[in-house]
Amino acid sequence: MGGLNCAALWAFTEVFPRAKREFSVKRRLALIYVFGLVAFLLGLSPWFQKGVQVSDGELSPVLGWGALPWAALLLFALGTGVSNLITNYRVLPRGHLRNQVRYTFLGFSVLAFPAALFSIVLPSVGNVSYTSLVPFFGS
């Protein structure tokens, strides 16, 4: 699901608060959805998680070689989405559209950055101790 969530954020920031040129946005959105589908399918593949390991009575996933490319795809999508929000904020005149971008970025920051840390970054480097915290961040 992470691949689809990150692709949805990226797609949202392509059209919020105003879409750029419609033709180029449609092509970029198609590319973003393909990107999200690839990340989603990679996350479901046996290359992502090879199995489960039991140690000291606790279950922990055994990640495969696909975990690092998956994490890179998701971090790229998150970074592009955040970059789009920052760019939109800088070019918009003062007013309600700029405030909408500010509040969107604030809400996104409170939930998405901790969720990305605990569900993408730490597990991809082998630390799965904090994955139980991810549901608290809505991801």
C-alpha cells in the first residue's frame, strides 16, 4: 500500500492547488500511476520479503533485495510531492491558496514523515523494531 499512498500524494501535489498545463499534467499523472503500480507490485513480490524469522518469541520479517529499490521509489515519490508543495507555496501570491498549501504541508508533515521513517527507512536498513508504530501515523 505504501507505493500507492506515495504515488497518490505525488499526484495530488501535481494538481493542488492549481493544475499547471492540462495536457502535460495528464501525462505526468499517467506516469505517476505506473510508478505507484510498480512500487505496489514490488512490495507484494517475494523479492521484497523472503519470509519471517522467529527470535526470542518475536516475529520479524526477513527482507529481500527488493526492499531497498522499493524504499528508494517511495522516498523519491515523497520527495517529489514535498518539493511540489514547497514550489507551489513559493510561487503563489499571499492569500487563501497559499494558506491551503501551508496547512496541507503541516498536516502531511505530522503524519507522513514519522510513518515514512518507521515503515520505509528503518525497515529497509534492517531495523524492524518500530514497525508496530506505523498504524498510529495513519499509513
